[in-house]
Amino acid sequence: MIVVLVGGRRERGTTAESEPFEATSVSLASDTPLDTSSGVAHPAHMVTYLQETPAPELGAEMIAEIEEIFTDTFIAPVACRVQGEGCTGAVGCCPGLVCVSTNGFSGFCQQP
Amino acid sequence: MLLPGVVVAELGGGGVLMDTRRPAAAYLSPTALGWLHGRPPAAEHRAQHAHCLTQWRAIGLVAPAHGAAATAAHSDLEVRAADCAASVPHPVLVVAMAATCAFCAQLAADLAANSRSLSELDASVLLVDADGTRTLGRPLAAPAHRCLTRLGRHAAHRGTPTAVLVAPGTPARVLTGFDEVSHALITLSGADARATITEAPTSCSVNVAAQPVDAVLTARVNGVRLGIAVRGQESRQITETATGGIPDDGYTPVTLTVERPGTFHLLFRGGELLTRAATPTALHQTLQAVLAGYGRHASPGRDEIPLLCGVVEHEGRQAVLFPRTWMSDLVKRARQLGNAGWRVRPEPFTTLRSAPGSGVLHLPDPARPGRPGPAVTAVLTQAPRAGAPPTRAWLLASVVNWIARPATTEAIHTLAASLRPLPVHTGTWQEALTHLTGRTGR
């Protein structure tokens, strides 16, 4: 089953559950087969976003919902980030600071 | 408002604000895209407009509102460095480190791997953290050591690693970040920093680099220097034969690591596993392919778009892009993917071309240079770990950000336009594996 999303919007009740991403840990020992016995349910279906199609019936409420996130930042820094600098959950602030997010994705390094 | 080298590309239903010189970008909703095109914010959006500007400034995409603060901090560090310069008899690189900083851990691993070339430096390197100061290279007298240690502790406030290069008779230079500090170390060792590959670490890189290595070999391809760390005599022999790498050729950050902890020969790029080779011949071939990839990237062809992502190829006909963070997991399942006809390409950059007219992205055909190879038919990626579900434009913006920097404005616009018709599938790497092996042709 593929969940088709038009206009970047998930259809209610049909989205596949997505696990939070974890940093890759490398096993050096053997040719480990895919773990199907961990008890963790992998839904095995990806959520598909197809090319957007014109949707003239899109109401103002739906547009506002889609635009809830006005911006989001992607960074690959080369040093820890100091107070006031942008960060994402996966990108480290300098010791003693935390990444405070206002949209759930990216934010700023601040004093805890 | 936009800083030099920052461009806006439209994606349909939004856009992306891209730095062409370093890996920083921002997704733009349609409303935010309008603001960058000069449309004034509506009254009910003023708070969001201000927040967007703050966020774009924080990652260096738009001009800062108050440039004076950073300048003041910078000049303060230079004044302190000038005070120390009077007591140093030779160049000293003071590096501010921190225990919980992954970039510093990778730098420490590189320094340990390059210990022989550092011991021959005609300079000193001072590593300063909360636990104390360690001196590499030439020794320093106590007064200079004390002054430079204070300087290092002050430099840590600019983020770690930050270094200050202090030399008699020349103004001090402040260097922030793994790249800049590594470049300073390469230059101090007498090697060419601009010709040396320096790839910023990930948390996975730190895991791979944690154990000591037997040597760092410096390989040269197409004018580029590349550091290959080896563990074990057999790995060293294969690497020397395949790459022509030599030890003790100046400071070289570790880019590749070769080892054989068990049955397989393992090749890592930073923290990513590129291959698990069953035979020396297979490792040899992969090493040569990876090295050739770095060589090609040093002088890219016209119209080529290099991406920092992985790619799986299906029987030479179609290709699917995926994030680099999945590389190790998919390489470990190479046999399962192979049974379904998919091959994970080990090259360090996924080089794409956009076909004139159709705009279809494709890999080059290795057998017929200049002819289109497998066409890119989809992108697999992960959704953000928190917050609302992403929009398609958000996902495309994150994929455009895979482009290797520096990038040309033309390449960014071509990539953004060519991605627009492609399906984007989101999920975990396990779901991606099932997606690829459960069916083909999507």
C-alpha cells in the first residue's frame, strides 16, 4: 500500500507510522541479516509524496494549515553552536546549551 | 538582505534558500517565499516574518541585524592573542576543545593518527580544554604557555573547536570549526590545505575513529590529497597497493578508514560503511572506485550536479537516491538488495546530470562517457523526527540541500527543477529496504 499525498498533505488515518531516526551504529562482526525478530513493528510502507496537482478547491483554512511551518533550517555545522545560533535536534549546541525549538524541527541554542 | 552566495530556488508550493558555499539552507513556505520576492508581510504574519528573519540570520543566510557584536568578540580575541604574541618564539596554534564536542573528538582522533608528522612540526599546537592543556610539536616556555592557555579558554566561547594562530610579527588569525582548524594544521605541517580533503565528522565518524589506527596514508588523485587510516598490516598492504598512499606526508585528516576486524574487509568514509568486501580484490576495486570519485569531484564536468547522498542502482536502468545516514545499514544488507537487483554505489559523491529537454536526472554511464546512464526515478528519505508532517516542498528543500558545496547557482536551480516531478518516499531505512526489495520499478 502506498499512501498518496497531494499538495503535501497526509490523508487522515492512512499515514504510515514513522520511527524517529537514530544515528547509524555500525556492527563490525558479521553479515547480520535484517532483524525481523526485535519485536519492533516496522510498518514496511513508506509514505509517498507525489508531484503536487492544482487544487482549486483548497480552502483558506487548509492553506493556513499547510503553511503552519513558514520556514525550517538545514545545517551541517563544523563546530558546536554557541548561544543564539541555529540548531536542529540532531546538531549539537556547545556544552551547557540546549537546542530550543519552536516548531519541533529547528531552533536556537540557549541556556537551559 | 540575502548575503552574497545565497540563492532562492522555487520548488512548487514553496522554495529553498540555499548557501552556495557551505551546507546551510532553509525551507520556505509559499508565504515566506513571497517575502523574499519583496512582498510585505500581512499584519497577522508579522511575528512569523520576524521569526523567519531571526532563523535565517542564525544560519548565515541573511545579513545580521547587529553586526557589531560578532566583530567586537572577534577583535577582543585578537587583542588577547596580540598580548601573547610577544612571548612566543615560533608559530603556535591554540585550539579550544570541549569534552562533549563531537567535532573535537574527531579532531583529537586525527591528531592522534598524525602524531608522527606533528612531532616534527616547526611550531607548537596547544590543545586547551576544561581539564588542562596539552602541547604537541615544539615545547613552550612557561609564561607563553600560561598566556596561551588563557587565550584558549577564552576562544572556547566562540564554539569548539576554535583555534587562534599566534606567530611573532604577524597578526593573529581566528579559525572556527573543524574545517578551518584542520586546514591550519595541514598548513603548519607544510602541506597544501586547499588540495586536501577535509570532511566534517558526524557522530558515526567519531565511533569509527575512536580506536587507534596503525598509520595514516596520504593518497593523491587528480591533485587532491586524501587521508586513509589503516588498522592491521593486511589492510595497510591492500590500501598501499590500491591507492599508492604513503605515510608521513604532512598532516592529513582521516577521510577513509580500512580495517579487517573479522571475516570482512571494511571500508569507511567517516562513519559510513562503504563496503564489506569478502576478498582483497573486492576491497581493492572499491578503494579505486572511491578514490576515482574524489578525483572526478576535484574537476567536475560541466552540467554535473554532485550530491552528498547515497544511490542504489537497479540493473543499470534506474537509480534511487537516499540519505547518507542510511548508507551503513543498506551496505550491510547489500546481499538482500543484490537479490532484488539493486546495487549500492560506493562513490563518495552521487554525480547527476539533467537531460536537456526532459529534465530527467540520470547518473553518468561509466561504459559510455557523455551518454546518460540510469535515470533517477525516486527519492527515499526520512521525515523530520518531530513536529507536524512535512509538506512535499519541505522534503524537496531538504533534498536540494544534499547538493555538495560549493555549488553553482545554475546547478541548484537545475536540481530543484528536475526534482519536482519525482516521487519522494519517506520512512525509516528498514521501510526503505522493504520498499526496494519488495518491488521494483517504482
